[in-house]
Amino acid sequence: MHEIDETDRRILRVLQADASLSVTEVAERIGLSQSPCSRRIARLAESGIILGKTLVLDRKKLGFNAIVLVRIKLSSHGRTAFDAFQNAVLRIPEVQVVQLMLGEYDFNVRVVVRDMDHFHALLRDRLALLPGVQEMQSSVLLDELKYTTHLPL
């Protein structure tokens, strides 16, 4: 792990809250001059601590009114089966998260859809046809009380 100090943590907290800020704005908010702040941000990116910048959209305002969690069990657990499943599921645009799990199910997949008709079509035409799927169990989220990508720095 790359060693970070409190100044790096302050930079990361500011950028987590608003990645659109310029280096000058970040430097002002943490009380550092622009050049050292710029060097620190570059070092954090080069070391892989900063992976990129993302824009967060309001899914409901764009018509994606439902989130469904789909737990998937594969019929085989060999590397070829996992690779085939992963390659296929990652190409589905509605899939937001794919998590490999221990336990009864092999994968947890989070999908975003416009409505239940959209999910039904996605289930029938894409998810059920994924390679190696033995069993699926779906749950519809009623509400998201907290959603963040922020780490507690």
C-alpha cells in the first residue's frame, strides 16, 4: 500500500465530495499551494489510489425507477465457466455491479431498469441466457437509504 499522510487524506476527502474541482480549488480548500497539491494529486493517481473521476447521475430523473439485486448460482465452478459468465454479464448495459461471492450463490448482480416490464425482458432475454446459470433469485429494492462510493478517510 502506498503511504499517505493527512494532507493526502484531506485532498482525497475533497475530491471524493466533488471531483470536478480544479487543482487550485482543491489547494484552497485544504490550505496548500497549487504546485504541491498538483504533485500530490498526480502521485495519488500514478500510485492507483485515485482510479478516475466519475459523474453521478440521478437515475430516477433519467427514467430508471427500479433496482433489482439478482443472485446467481452457476452450474459449474471451473475457471472456464466463471470466465464465460463474467465476460457475458459485464456486457449488459443495465448491470451496474457484479460481485463474486462465497456462499449459496456465486454472484450478486445489481441491475437498474426503467420498470418491471424492462426487468422481465432483461431477465428473459439476457440474464437467463448467461452461460452456466443454474439458478437465479431476484429482489427488488424498495428504497435506497444510503448510497455512496466515499471511503471513510
